[in-house]
Amino acid sequence: MKNTEKTGILYGIGVGPGDPELVTLKAVRIVGECDTVILPAKSKEDCIAYGIMKEACGKIAEKELICMPFPMTKDESRLTAAHEQICLEIKKLLDNGRQVAFLTIGDPTVYSTYQYIHKRVVKGGYEAHIVNGVPSFCAAAGALGISLADNKEEIHVIPASYEIGKTAEFSGTRIYMKSGKKLGELKQMLQKQQKDSRLEVYSVENCGMMNEKITTEVEKLDDTSGYLTIVIVKEH
């Protein structure tokens, strides 16, 4: 490990789904103790995670804020180049003894861009820690007042921005993450499946935020819903 008295530590901070009251005490404490906060966006105004943490921890506004946007692409070469560059910049901060907090919405272990950085930093011999946040699908279930699973029911967490066709075969509860752009396709699939199966279909857009929107029927799924939309399907 490179960690010495002069080498900083990286913290991947999950800020939860949107409600500042769901930010953990540990996340607030560590952000308050860090020197530098990394925002994965073009500006702090564009960073949802920053807006959430600012409400939970006023001290964040006093910190050194560095914006490091990630490209929204599936091009592996572009993504790899961006991850390497961001990791290089963070390593420079750590070499200068900075304690660095990297903010991410939801939880850093669930479809989070932070993981690409965490792996590289740890592989480089630096110290890095994950600070968990409330997963968005758990908060969505809470907002709906439903259970995600009971008894022997299975839970499947699915990145809806990729192929979803075969997921209709999964039993138990299906959770489609970040399904905004695929809602049209997902809606058609569920309508077709509903003819043969008894489904409960829910969606929560911008969970915990001021513009939160909840629907509880397949027909009411809105094709124009935003990126941060979760669809929960329970089959009986």
C-alpha cells in the first residue's frame, strides 16, 4: 500500500437516492473531514449528488470542489480513456496528501461509475474506502409501501439501459434500474406479458426528490420519464 502519513485516502460516498435525510451520518462526517470533493459532472449545478449532499452537509460548500465528468457512452475505448484520466488526476491529489471524497448518487456498489475509479486506485496501491448509501430501489419500495421480496421470492436487479428482452422469464421481483430511455420497450414487453401472467407494476421517477413521480399500472408508464426512473415488477 502507498498509504503513509503524507498520502491521502479516497472515499467513494453514496449519497442515497435523492432525499437529503437519507444521507448517512457516516457520509456527512467523512465529507466534513475531507479536503477535496470530486463531483462526477460538468459543474456543481449539474451534479445531482452534490445537490443532495449540500442539503445534508453545509460544510461541503467550503471544500475544494473538482468536477470530473464521465462520458455518457457505451464506447469502451472512450470510457477506458476517461476512467484512466480521472484516476490519474485523483492519484495526484492523493500523492499531495489530500483526503478525497468522490460523490455518487445511490450506493457506490450498485451500477456506479465510482467503481471504475476505486478498482484502479486500489490496484495502484492507494487506500480507498466505500461509504454505502441507501440504494434507490430500496427507497422506491419504501415510497410505494411495498415489499421487494417475501419468503423464498427472488430479486433481480436489471440495468434497463441494456438488453431486457429475456428478463421476462425471471421469476419473483424484477427491478429495472435507470430505465428512462427504455420505458417504451419495457412497457410493451410488460403489456404483452400481462396477458399471460398476473403482474404488479410500479415505477418511481426521481425517488425522494421534489419532482418525484409514482405510477402503479403498466398503462401509466410514461415513455418520457427521465433517466432516474425505477420500474418494479412483481409476478404472482
